[in-house]
Amino acid sequence: MSTPTNAQLSSTFYDNTCPNALNTIRTSIRQAVSRERRMAASLIRLHFHDCFVQGCDASILLSEAATSTSERTAAPNAGSARGYEVIDAAKVEVEKICPEVVSCADILAVAARDASFAVGGPSWTVKLGRKDSTTASRDLANSDLPFFGSNVNELIANFARKGLSARDMVALSGAHTIGQAQCFTFSDRINSNGSDIDAGFASTRTRGCRNANLAPLDLVTPNSFDNNYFKNLIQKKGLLESDQTLFSGGPTDSIVSQYSSNPATFKSDFAAAMIKMGDIIDPVTSQNGVHGLLHLLGFDHEISDEAEAEMEEEELLLKTLGWKGKGLIRSAYDADHGTTHLDNTDGTLLNSQSQITSTTAQALREASSKGLKVVIATGKTRPAAISVLKMVDLAGIDGILSEFCPGVFVQVFL
Ligand code: HEM
């Protein structure tokens, strides 16, 4: 199953409910970065480590006390991920102005953007409306976060599983233009005597590790967000194996060359890839994922004596998953029994409030009045589709769908 992205997010999400949220977060992040410049790097990484595990849902913040399996203690995060207290402090400030409105997952996303801008990196419009998770997964953090010893093909595959392209992966790796790494993450590389590492650079880092445990990921300008990271790779001065592999005679060499000679392209690609990364949602607990899962388990949008008997089983399953929405059978049943509100599991005809918008209704009306044949292709039952279209006078004998015209009922997700 591919990872669905979050089409429901919107940059205006808090405009009415907390208009000062973004300013408040920015002030907090700026203060933290001016106290310690490295914090910008740590915050960008925190958002990345959040999004790659169960989607961007703030699961990374949950401590061992809050959940039985904390991501904080997973190998890529333990003794390494930083900035939790900065996010906590921003949350405290936001709670003062609008209690219980802004999610921590959104604060992480905004903090990453503000951190980038604070150290000379690009800014971008952050989409908002993420929901915080109440569960976390150490196992997923261990399996889904990339490993510093990976080769380029492994990295491409790892990011592809999150819906990100090879170009996104290279642009995002450019975050290593700032921040620090501990010696154990690059000791094999500097001691390898390999042909893919500059010998002078290797011995400088070896000496450095005798005195300190940290080295800058970008040796030239470790505190500024620029394209020196890519220039270093061309000189075989990438710190981690997973850095140098991006320029090693493989499929991403040309992207590295492009970013090294064109900083503006790097910055705009980085911003675009951060937005894409911020859209990652959990394939299992997301709406489409649950929908697909229910079908896989044999449930359908049908009403019959057999289906009614199965409804209880389906609801028990959803309860176990902690899913608040309706199951397939319940949706079909409610639609047939005159409920005017439907759960939107397909995300096409209905908006996020489970209503058909006036624009969509108007477009359907205009198309059919101009003699175009409108086909509703849906996995919902006929009664469910008729019931939705009835609300906007588009069902019935002269409507787009009725008991008399066929419609097309397909299952399109899987
Ligand atoms: C491509 C796969 C990646 C691998 C294997 C990787 C691995 C690592 C490792 C091993 C460190 C050093 C951690 C330590 O020593 O404690 C690090 C640091 C860092 N990573 Fe990555 N990373 C990857 C991609 C990314 C991405 C996509 C971002 C953000 C968009 C990112 C942002 C950072 C930053 C900013 C730091 C420095 C953090 C600090 O100084 O606190 N990395 N990464």
C-alpha cells in the first residue's frame, strides 16, 4: 500500500481559532535559535523524525511515561534527537493564547520552517491541521528512519516508501548543511581508507574525534543554511556514508551537481520537499488506510441481513484501532435510513465535513445542464450516493443518479 498524503491540511487552519499561533511559535523558535544556533538543525531533524514514523503526528514527543513504547528511545533518536524542550516551551506559549487548539504536530512543522529561515534557509507556507497521536512506535522508528550506513539505492527506497522521490531525498539531505553528528556515526567511514573520502578530511576528523564527540555535518559553514553540503560531496568530504553515497557515481550525482552550482534551486526544492514531507500521514490509521483495510478484511458498503450481523464485528474492530469514524456497513446503513450526513471515505464528492460543497454541486449541475453525461464513480452503495446527491437536488428521475440510471460502483482505492 502506498503512503497516502494529507490532502486535508490547510495553511489557514488556525486563522479563526488561533490567529496568533504562528507568530507565537516564531517568537519562541527565534529565541531558542538565538540562544543556541545548532537548535535550528535539531528542530528540523525533529520534524523529519516525527513525519517518518506514523506520519507527522507528534508521536516522537511522547515519553515512555505517556506511552508504552516511546520513539525517543529508538536507536536513531536516543542520545541524539534534541529540541523536545523547545517544542514544549512553544506549546506552553500557544496554550496561553488558545488552549487546546493547536496540535503539537503542527508546532513541529512550523518550528522546522522557522528554524530554517532563522539560519539563512528558505521559508515556506506551512500547511496546518495535523492531529496528534496518542500512540507511538519504537519499532517503526527503528525500521523506518534511515540509517547512516545506507547506500543511495537504500535511501531512495526508504524515502519512496514515504511517497518522496529521489530528488526530494537529495534536497532534504541538504539539511545536513547545518548541525552536528557524533563520532560513532562516521568513524567507519573516516577509518576506511576508502577511495570515496578525501584523505586530508579523513585525518582531520580522526584527530577531531580524539578530543570531542561531535563534528559538523558541513565542515565549511556548519551554522548557515547554504549549499556547501553539496560542494563538499563533490570533494569527497561528506561526513556520513549516507551523505557521500549521494555523489558516488550513482543515480543522484547529477542532482548533487545541480544543487552545488545553483543554491537557489536547492533552496526552492528543499522548501517544496519539506512541504511534501509535512504531508505524510499514517497509512494504517488514516481515513483511506482504514477504508482499504476494512475492504481487505471483507467488509463492504452493503446492506443485507448478513452485513447487519457483521456490523458489530466491524465496529469492534474500529474501536480496537481507536478509529472515531464509521465503518463501511454503518455508513451504508445510515445512508439508507435517512441520515443526511455521511462519512466521506473516498474524499472526492464530499468535503472534510462530509458535505457536498456548493461549488461541487454547481459544477455537477452545470455539466449535466450542458448535456454532458456525468458518471459518479464510487465505491459507496447506490443508496448512499443517491442520498448525498438528494441533498443538493441532483438525485431523482431527472437527476444525475436515481434508481433508474445505472451509475458506476467501483472500488478504486486498492
Ligand atoms: C537521508 C537519510 C538520512 C540519514 C541516514 C541521516 C542521518 C543522520 C545522522 C546519523 C545524524 C547525526 C546524529 C547524531 O550523531 O546524533 C543526523 C543529523 C542531522 N540530520 Fe540527518 N539523516 C538523513 C536525512 C535527514 C533529513 C531528511 C533531514 C531533515 C530534513 C535531516 C536533518 C538532520 C539535521 C539537521 C541533523 C543535525 C542535528 C543536530 O545537530 O542536532 N537528516 N542525520
